[in-house]
Amino acid sequence: MRLPTITDVLHARQLLRPLLSPTPLSAYPALDAATGAKVRVKHENVQPTGAFKVRGGLNLLASLDPAERARGVLGYSTGNHAQSLAYAAAHHGVPCTIVMPERPNPAKARAVRDLGAELIEYGERFDESRAHAETVAAERGMRLVSAANEPAIIAGVATAYVELFEQAPGLDVVLVPAGSGTGAAAAALVAAALAPDCEVIAVQSSAAPAAHDSWRAGELVDRPNRTAAEGLATGSGFALTQRLLRAGLTDFLLVEDAEIARAQRLFLRAAHTVAEGAGAAALAALVANRDRFAGRSVAVVCSGGNASEAELNSMGRAAPIG
Ligand SMILES: *Cc1c(COP(=O)(O)O)cnc(C)c1O
């Protein structure tokens, strides 16, 4: 598979410019006080689908040929990749089917149906949905869209980091939540070209550490997948993103789900921001590694805001930070 390049990213940026507004990069004194760093939040939670993934979906759909468009796309996802594909398919008038694990986040499932996509609920976990998606796509002749092994998705996602380095040229560090690794791989790709002095650090949940462990091992590994943060919930490393991470990632950190819940509460209090679990993982890593980042200029990516109702109800009950 071809690795995406910075040229692909700049093409994607031109293509997405009329479709998506740049997302804000915001500072909050209360976040600086709570973390000891100079924090900037990249607000991907304000995307039309509530997560950064729409950048990748729109860029991928634009790259399909007419025959592929006519047959449609099929994706598997715990939610935000699904919404991204459904949104992009609706925009391009392409049929779309999504396979989600059974009992998905109801808000994400509803959003997919509201965007006009067909939803199939199958499997206990993401990895079973993935196998079923491969079968259905083969039966129907639809284009199976991987969550991560897609150069066009990574190039689209990477437009967030072109924006980021324009908005904050002197950043020391960017902390990126990682599941399949497209966001972190995209950040590493763009930083290498536009901000080579900026560290790119990925963050995953210790309850689903497959991407982290694959990076540390230097090979694709499978791991238990038990995190409550849907966006980070994958049981295996992905080849394409791991190649990019190996080339450009500075470090990879793990945080506990309980730390993520506390960071969601901090986002609410200090930044008036509703982050879903995955969307708060970068902030959780900043809090958990306070000494390492103290006084430095750090961007945390709030990758998504699609918290379920249950998550919203529990947010105020996490132990407070600061
Ligand atoms: C998908 C997702 C992530 C992880 O992104 P990957 O590209 O899979 O590493 C993080 N946060 C949110 C909100 C997501 O939807």
C-alpha cells in the first residue's frame, strides 16, 4: 500500500476547504492552571459529525472512481468512522452501509441512520464487526473502507495538522488520541514536513493498547480491547498507520479509563467542552505526565464530542482534577 505524502495532504486540504471550516485552536487559563502547561485545544469536536474523522471520509469519497461510487461504500466502526463515511457518502450521493458492534452508542447509531446509511449491528466487539463487514462487502460488491489502511483517509485527517501548525507555529508538543492510529500517523506526517521540532505523542487507553504495543514491539500485535472510550477501542494494530508512526512518532503513552473520565470532567469545567472519552485521552495524558510537559507549549486534540447519554450522566461523578 502506498504511503500518503505531504503533497496528498495539501491536495486534500484544497478539496476540503469549501466543505469544512477550519476548527478552532483555543486557550483556556483554567486548563493551564490545572496542567501546568501552555495548553491549546484543537477542537475537532465541533466538526459537523462531532469528530475529526469526517476529514478522512470526505477525502476518501472524493477519490473513488464512478464505478466504485455506483456500487457504494461499506465501513465498520464503533461510531465516528461510520458517521464520517455516512456523511461523506450522503454529500457525494453514494450508497453507504455500516457495520457496528451490537448495542452501539445510541447517539452514534441514530446519527448514521439520520444520514441515510444502512446500519447492520453485528458482533460483540469492533474486531468481529470487521470480519462481518468483509463478508458483506464481498457479497454486495461494495468498496470496503478500512478504518485506517486507507491513504486517502490519512491524507484527509492530516489536514487538521496543517491547520494546527499554521494556527500555532511554535508548538513544542502535540498529543493525539489513537485507536487505529490515523490521527497520530497524520500528525507525524505533517509535523515532519511543517514542524519538525514539534514532538508528536500518541495516547491510547491501557484497556485497549494494541496500537501502543504494536508501536513498541515494531510489529502488528493483537491485544484485549476493553476500553469504554469507543474511539480508542481496537484490538489490533493497523499496517499503514504503524508504518507512519514508526517513521515519525516521538512517543506513545497509555492512560487509564478512569483518567480519561477525569479529563472529560476537566474539559467540561475548564473549557466548557463536552468531550467523548476518546476526545479527552490527550488531556488525560497531559495531566498524568505533568512534570514532563510543565511550562511547554502543548496542543491537545479534542478529537470528538459524541458522548453517549450515559457518559454525559456520569461526567460529573468522576473525581475532579486541580
Ligand atoms: C477514531 C477516534 C479516535 C482515534 O483515531 P484513530 O484514527 O482511530 O487513531 C480518537 N478520538 C475519536 C473521537 C475518534 O472518533
